[in-house]
Amino acid sequence: QVQLVESGGGLVQAGGSLRLSCAASGRTFSSSAMGWFRQAPGKEREFVAAITWNGRSTGYADSVKGRFTISRDNAKNTVYLQMNSLKPEDTAVYYCAARRSYSSEPYSAVGDFGSWGQGTQVTVSS
């Protein structure tokens, strides 16, 4: 399995921006679909964004469409989540996930992914 390490979280005011990174180890990253999920205290883990192995297709939760952008750099074994116009309700631990797949469509369910990072905290103050 690929090992995933997230970074880039922190405290930001509402309306601000953050860019999360997820670095993957191993040689399977370029053949893996990737996703970002988040989990707020007392809530279930929820889908945020996903991208196919080649970056040609992406998907977003309705709550983040137009504000967040997922991208990947296969040469650097890294997937990113650019988060703009942040809101207090975006506060959560953000997780990166991977699944070996050449699917042309992104995945969006927690159960679709087999490898997970440890998460990075994002806190948005009002």
C-alpha cells in the first residue's frame, strides 16, 4: 500500500485560503486515484474532492464546489487541495486517500479507498 502524509493545515480566518499537500511514498502513486475527505468533531468522515490517476477528471462535494480545487503532480508523487474562501464550517481534520485504479471517473465514497493518511487539522475562525 502507498503511504500518505498530509501537510499544510492550520488556523485561518474566514475568507482566507490554505493549500493542503499529500505526499505519497512508493511507485504506485501515478496509477492511483486520489481523494480528500474531512471529518469534523462528532460527525462522520465526508467526501471533499477526488481526482483520477491521470488528473483528467475531478469531482467535488457540493459544499466546496467553486471554492476548492484538487490537483496532482505525478512527478512529485503529490496531490494538492487548494482551499479558497474558507468558512467556519470547513473546520475539520482533512485526510488524503488513495486507491490503485485507472478508472476514468473519480471515486467519492470512503469505502472506495484503501490507503489513508493521518490527517491534518484545518481550523477556520469567524
